[in-house]
Amino acid sequence: MTEQPTKIESIMVLLEERRPLQSLQPRRIWDEELDKQIAELRIHDTNAQTGNADKVLAIQSGLHLWNDSLDRSHTLSQDMHHPTGSYWHGIMHRMEGDFSNAKYWMRQAAGHPAMTELHQEASRWLREQVQVEDLPQGEVRSALQQLRDADAWNPYPFVDAVERLQYERQEDERAREALEQLQFLEMRALLQYCLHT
């Protein structure tokens, strides 16, 4: 008999299948009804063996963020005093365009275990699916090269690339799509970490 997916897993499937991919700087909640469902999640929705309210808060913060509900995610992440809360907090500030604050919170999340999986997936994807050298020369291309070639995930070039893209006069569609895919991989890796720890 196949185990039924949890409510959280069902929500994650919806968010993973979302197309087009999530914007680097969302301006409104993607699905209001889904946001209500996320807000109502409880420990029994996680398949966790023991009650861990902090785990639910971390999962909710991430799901809200993936659903473009930045304010709700921020309310939760700012009350979590551990690297996972800091990581969600940093992503939220990057999405809202507060790049220096995003870097501050990324420093608090330095060495987060989800970054190992993210680095493997992101560097492989950049090597196999993106012709980085074909992108226009500049800071975005340089950041993507750094992310591809580094020995570990470094969130700062990613923050810098998103910031630079925001100020480009003629946005390169390929660069934006590459950064959106990296954001997708980041969201998924951090949520998988939250679910399985």
C-alpha cells in the first residue's frame, strides 16, 4: 500500500510545478487560498515523530515564501533564532530587494546543511543546462560563473546577481531565467532539509 502524501508534500508539489517559475522579486501572493492552507499547517501534517513546533514554523515560512507571501514568511522567520530561520529571512529580504539585509541574514546561515545539496544541484545545472559564457559580460555572468565553479555554495554572488539584474537597463532574459531556476533549486533544497531533519 502506497503512503498518502502529507498536506505539506501536496502543497510542495503545487509549488514545484508552478510555471512560470517564481519571480526573483514577487509583488503579490501567488495563490491566496494556498496561503491560507499553509498558515493552518500543524505538526501532524509533517509526518514528524515528535512534536516540534519550530519545524512547522520553518516549513511554513518556506512555503509562504515560495507562494510569494513575503510578509507572512518574514513574520515567522524573524522569530526563529537558528540558521534555518536566518536562511529563510535572507531569501525573503533578497526577494523584497533589501540586498544588504539579505546578506546579513545569509551570514547568520553560513554553512547551513541545505547548502551542500544546493551546491551540488546548482553547479551541475549550471554546467549542463546553461551556456554561461554566452551571456552578456558583466556582474550577472560573473556571479553565475562563480556559482558554477565554486567548491561550495556561496549565497553572496547570487544576491549580487539578483541585485545587478534589477538595475540592468536591458534585462537579459536568459540570465533572469537562470537566476529564477537557481532560486527554485534553493527553495526546494531548504524545504527538503526542513522536512527531513
